[in-house]
Amino acid sequence: MKEYLKQVKERSPLIHNITNYVTVNDCANIILACGASPIMSDEKSEVEEITSICNGLNINIGTLNRRTIESMLLAGKRSNLLNHPVVLDPVGAGASALRTNTAKHLLDEIHFTVIRGNISEIKTLAGISAATQGVDANIADQITDDNLDHAILFAKAFSQKTGAVIVITGAIDIVCNDKQAYVIRNGHPMMSTITGTGCQLSALTTAYIAANPKDTLGAASAAVCAMGLAGEIAHERLTELDGNASYRTYIIDAIYNMTPDQLEKGANYELR
């Protein structure tokens, strides 16, 4: 895992983000913390120009509106032409027709390098009925040790269909292509008390895959391990006076201070 983080720090990729206004600042800071550089732009008159000078594109539909849908399509298609990696975070897919239809339209028009979401969002994109709960996975869909094998088979099949690395995050994370899956068990339950850890992870993943273009699966897995490990480290730092706001800041601090050796030692994963 450490080589992926080394490449991020050495190459410092510039990442274009079309993301939601709830977490835009956190996404920018997590990219800076890992050693990459962020740029935020969702104006359709400039997104093609902006994404052309970047090394990767992160598309997040968390606060979707019709103005930015066109920007997402323009930037995504330009990134495809330039062979830049593109990440899709289909926040809340299944919660409304607009979100669901937009996410599926983006999949039809853009080739995504990585698709990252919770299990309910990914099931929705795959055309499988999912029990959505706003922007969070419903407990009925959550991945457990009992249904893990089935979830891996589903994720591999969806990867084969889309040509993307699939990242499903939750208490147990799955990162896979159509042949191999990383099962990752880093993280802490308190991460669910913060708005935006998933959005931050999508931004972080874009930086990792942009810096490691020859191994998208490994780079995406390293990003998921890094985010989960940061959640563990941040929780250990909390005092009785700290709450979720401090925890959010400590996670970014943990990414900033994380060394390649620390990631190598702390990453908790198995291959399936």
C-alpha cells in the first residue's frame, strides 16, 4: 500500500472536482492533506478547459441541480478524450428520480474509472431494487460477513458491466474489478456521524488513481484503507470534550500526517 501514497506525494496530481456544496471545503482539504492539489469548478463555460489541465476528475451528485448536470457531462467527456481518470460518486441515487436518472445518464455518456458509493447507491445504478435512506445506505442493504460473498459477486459483475473499478463503502468495504476484490476492514463507526466522509473518500480516491495510472484497483484500495485508517487514528485522539466536529478535523489531520509506512502497517485488507 505504501507505494501508492508515495506516488501521490511525489506527483501531486491536480484534481478537478464537480462536487456538492455541503462538503466542497472538506473535499479540497482532504486532497491537499494527502499531497495532491484541488480545483473546484462547475461552470459549464469553463469546465472543459479546467479539466484539461488536471490529472483527474471527481464527479459528485450530492447537491444535484440541472445547471451542473451539463457541466458534469462536458467535463466527463473531455476527460475521457484526454484519457484522464474519472470518479463517480452517485450520492443519494435511488432517493429521487432526478438523482437516479442523472447517475444512470452519466454512466451512459461517460466512461468512469471508479464508481464509489454505498451499497444502496450501487444497487440502484445496477438496476437492482435498493432500500435507500436519503443519502445513506439502508440497514437492509448493508454488507455483513453473512452476505459478503454475495456482495463481492454482485460488485464484480457490475464492474464487468461498466468497465469501472467498483468501490462499495460501509462497515466492510469492497473494492473490485471483474476479477479480484479487496475486502477492507479499516475505519470506525463514528465516521458515520460526519457529513462528507464518503465525499472526501471519492476526492481522495481520485488523487490516488491519478497518481497511480497503471494500477487503478490497487490505488483505489489504498485510498479506502487510508481513509479508514485515518478514522481509526482520529478516534484515538478524541478527548471527552471532543465531538464529531473535532473528529472531522482530526481525520483530515490524520491524512495529512500519514506516512507510506504507516499506511502499509495499518491497512487491514484481504484479497478475494
